[in-house]
Amino acid sequence: MPVFFQSRAGRQCVSIVGLGITLWLLGALLRLDDSLASFMTGFGEYGADKLVLALGIAGAMSFIYSVLRIADLRKETELRATAQAKADWTATHDHLTKLPNRYAFERRILSRPVRNEEAEIEEWDRNVTIFSVDLDGFKKVNDLVGHKGGDILLIEVARRICALGNADCVYRFGGDEFIIVAFALTAQREERFARLLIQAVTRPIHIDGFAVEVGGSVGYDRWAEGTEPLEDAAHRADLAMYEAKSRGPNHYFVFEPAMQDKVTERAALETRLRAAIANKAIKPFYQPLIDLKTGQLCGFEALARWIGDDGVNIPPPVFIDIAEETGMITALFEDLLAQACSDALTWPEHVTLSFNVSPVQMEDRLLTSRILKVLSASRLPPQRLEVEITENALIQDPAIAAVILDELHAAGIQIALDDFGTGYSSLAQLARYRFDKIKIDKSFIATYRDDERQEKIVRAMLGLGRSLNIKTTAEGVEEHGQLAFLLQLGCDIGQGYLFGKAMPAAEAGIFVSDRNASLASTA
């Protein structure tokens, strides 16, 4: 409103003008009334009075209709505004935790506050730190207490985060990921706040009589206000969070430039991996499995090997991890299995092919049909294939794992429990599922002589295999002393550098011939 109308003199002037207009309208109505009276007197015999009455009634009705219509329009506008506000709230908030969501973050925070909102500008002119929080082990909670219990956990975690000081803005980005925007934190207070976030998230939560716990990974970085969009800082906080997650549960990291370099290298490697799978550049190498009782070759374990165009060997854990995260693991698995089955046909019939299945694949209900399809195409008998599954793969979805193992057994495929003793609830896995073989992890074989407890564990695992009538394979056999120890304890199969390293298919064929010739000469 202009300053003039805010003064006392201005308001008096407006009142005088309004009074003048009112008197003028009243005079006009009186003159109109005189005119109508003269009209009705002069033309009364023609029904003019009735015409004027009708016009008056029509005018009154039109006025009443207009008033009612204006009231309806006003009510409709208010209802529409309310519905719009409700729809907007629904679109910008998580329905479970009632926290603002990613869309709200992008719409409200990524843009700079309006300049005339002095309080908000003052707030944003202070230090702004973005924290990215991701829960560890949330899927296990869902498996334990169901999705309803998982929802209760998320609501409680959201409440705890919001209850922390300096959690000025909290967003749920979907799943078990949260973003927190905090103001005016020093470097020391940022680190302290990250620790508080982990403590808040990891405290036990009681759900349906269970005390469940999850871990937390936190990454954070400060926004370079005025020089970049806030989304850049949020991205860096995410990178720091993933770095913390890679170190195990309950870690926190502030962003460092090396993390961005790591992501860039990983993206480049992903592109190379996609091309390598398409060009079948990743090959199966074969490590011998030796029957310790007879000394004969009884099988080969297929191990993926990728040598880049530059001659550099990319470690399997690196590219397999990328393949699992990007969904390329199925194509890689089928291609390597097809190559391995084709190579296995050139070996003697008693030599089996051992092939690893990743934990991600154990969630694929079509895994058995994929394996049988490859076997059918290659004409390799199912009895010559042994599938190795780690203990960790069985806990992802126990119900699906049980179905897959039953289907594999029904098809005649052997199943080995890999890395026995290093996963979760080893004995529980043996009790729940049926295995044809257990493989003792190489970490036990490497340390049994230096640690009496490790030796007792190896003895116990070998004794367990005998009592359950399950064959045992010892991994990582590299010395004759280890071999003598395993022979003494009745281990069935040995695998390690003492017998042979992983080798290409051509060398594996030569190894078979040389092994047969050596056994024939000593017979």
C-alpha cells in the first residue's frame, strides 16, 4: 500500500471521497425512482406498472443469484486451494515417516532462498553442512520382523534423527537413506554430529518383542555457498557415505577429493567391463582339485580372470563387485559357465567342474533354469557340475535359497558350501540345507600351526564333515606340512598352489595329461 494511504490525512481524504460517491449514487437512485413513477403514471393503462414490477423482481433475483454464485465460487476456490495444498504436501513428503522427500529437497533447498526473506537468508549465510546417512543391515531386520516391523524401525530412526540438535532439515530420500542439512557447525562439531547420528541410529529398537539393531554409515561435506548448487555438496556427502559403508558398519567420513577420483575410475571400469562381457574378454581359469587319498585329479574350480587390453590383470573382487551392483552378473555368469562347460567336455569323465555362484544370484528364482539351459546347450551332464555357494549367500533370502538348492539337487547338480567357517551361523546352514561338500576357508589352513585354537577348529570341521558324511575340501594348501596335517586328519580333497595355480583352458588340458602320466609312472 502506498505511504499516502497509511497516513491519517490520507484515510480522512478517502472517507470524504467515499461519502461523496455514496450521496451521488443515492441522488441518482432517487431521480431514477421519480422517472419510473412518471413512467408508470403515464403508461399505467398499458400495464407499465406490471412491467416495472417484473423488472424489479428480475433484478432482485439476479442480484441474489450473483451473491450466491460469488459465494459458491469463493467456496470452490478455497476447496481447490486446500486440495492443491494437500496434493503438494503428499508429493513433497514421505508417506511413512512424514519427512520431506527428495522432490522437496530439490524444489525447496536446491534453489537459493528469496532475498526478501531476511531470516532465511541469514540462516543460509551461515555454514551449511550436508550429512548423508544410510542404514546397514536393514534387510535383515525386514527378514526378522517383516516389512511392517521394518516400517516401525524407519519411523523410529527418523524420529531419533529429528530429535538431535543441529538437525535443522531432515529428508528421507527413499529406502533407508536420509539427508540432514545442518547449519553453523565447526569442523569439530561436524565430526561430533556424525558420531551422534551413528549412536542414534544404532541403539536397539524393540519391535514385536524383538530388540533389533541396524548399523549406520555417515558421510558429510560442507556446501561452498555462492559458488555451487547445494546438490553438489549432497553428492559429495553421498560419496563419503559410500566410502564409509565400504569400511563396514558404523563408520563416518568427511568427503575427500580422492573419493571422487575413485568414483570416476569405477565408472570408467564399469564401461570397460560392459564391453569386456560383450566381447567375451573375461575367461575362466581352472585350479586343480586333488583327491588326497588317491592323489588323482578329481576336478577343477573355474575362476574368472580378466586381463585388460593394456595387459593389466583386473582383480576378480573388483569387477565381480561392479557386475553385481550393475546387474551385469547374470550375463557374466552365463557366459563364463558356457565357456567352462565347453572346456570340461575335453577332460576325463571323472573330472568335475566346480563353479561359484554369487550372493546376488541366489535371489534370482530363475537361477536353476539358467544353469540347466547352459548345461543343455553344452551337453555337459549335470552330475559333472558342482555349484559353490558361500554362507553369506544363504542369508539374503533363505526361502528362495532353499528352493534353489532343492532344484539343483533334483537336477543332479552337486552343491558345496564355500568358505566354511567365515560366514554366519555355519552350523545352522548345515542343519537347514543339504550339501555334498564343505570347503574349509584358506585362512584356517594358513594359521592353524601358529594358533592352537585355529588347529582345533580345523580338526572340528573335518570331524563334522565325517560325521555328516559330507566330503571336505581344504583351500589354500601351499606347503607339504599342511598336506601331511590334512592327510592325517582324513581331509578328502586339497586345493592350493602346492597342486597348481589357476590356469587357462589350454594349460588345464596339459595338466590333465601330465597328471595322468605321472600317476601311471608311479603305479
